[in-house]
Amino acid sequence: MEPRRDNTGNRRGRRSREEILEVASRLMAERGYAATTLSALSRESGLPKSAVYHHFRSKGGLLSAVMEHGAYAFFQQMTETQAHPPREGSARERLGWYLQRTGEVFLAHPDFLRLHLILVMNAEAAEEAEAAEIDQIIGQVRRDGRAHMNHMIADSFAEYGPHAAQAVADRLDYFAIAGFDGAFVAWQADPSRSMAEAMDLLTDAVATLGESIAAPLRSS
């Protein structure tokens, strides 16, 4: 009977941890990190404050876990959604396919992305003992996002040859990410705005710039 009691406790522990993560993700995205108190977390989740300390050691540790959990779910869905990119069509058409799929994933994870941008633009967690850990996670999310964008652009421009395609990707990945950030903020400010339309405009901008960069470098 002893192993059975342990398994039940483990399941309950996992559930309480997941419940805290879910509530914390929503509250921090709505209010920001500093304004999300442990009292609010306890009230919204129905779990005692001690549960937060048990699972995450501190509020800063909880934020780290929220960002890790959100980043994993975001990039996992990104990979699954873009598992079978088109091999035919122009660079502009292939890039449009990639950016539209990415926009769909953005809309599926608004809390994670909202919190991420809040943290990027606001140093409100700087006084926490876990600030270095949090900064590391934020930096890793940005690096992973840039690597993914770099791959999408390079693959879209593959017809120009590997050298030209990589040159375009290295030149425009930050620009494209900035376009995504801006489109997401605009959608948050006015949900009636179409993310699909924003991705069409971003596709036109990146494709036009990419073609001007790639053309002189195109493999013969």
C-alpha cells in the first residue's frame, strides 16, 4: 500500500503545480509580475501560499517556471505547425506560409507572449534574487525565436542557393521578429485587427528586402 500512497501524492503534487502555473501565467500576463501577489495566486488557484514555496521556492522561481513552461509549449507548437513546409512556389509564397503559421501560434499563446514582452520592456523583477535566472530565460527565448525565424527565412529563400539564403536570413531575422512583436502588440491593443493581414504585410516587406539582398548573391 505504501507505493500507492506515494503515487497519489505525486499526482496531487503535479496537479497543484500545474494549477499554480496556469493561474500565474494568466495573472502575470494581465497585471505584470510585480502586481501579481502570492495572495492573489492563492485566491485564484484555491491553493495555499505554502504550495507556491513548496513547488517553486519563491515568487521569482515561479516566474522562471512560468516562462520555461510557456516557452516549451510555444516552440513545441511552432515546430509541429511548421513540420511540413511547402517545397514549391516562390520565396515570397513560402515565406508567407511560414509567417501565417507563426501568427496562428502567436494567437494560441497570448498570455506567454504578453508576459514575455512585459518582461523584455520592464525591469520590474530586477531586485529579485532570481533576476539573473529570469534574464537568462528571457534571453534564451529571444535567441530561440531568432534561430527559428532565421531558419524560416533561409528555407524560404532556398531557391537562391544556400549562401544567398543564409545571407538574407542573417540580415532580416531581427527585422522580422520586430514585425511580429509589433503585430502582436497591435492585436492586443485592438483585437479587431487581423493578425493574418499583418502577416501578409510583413511577408511583403521581408520578401521585398530579401529579394534585393539575394539577387546579387544568387548561385549560378
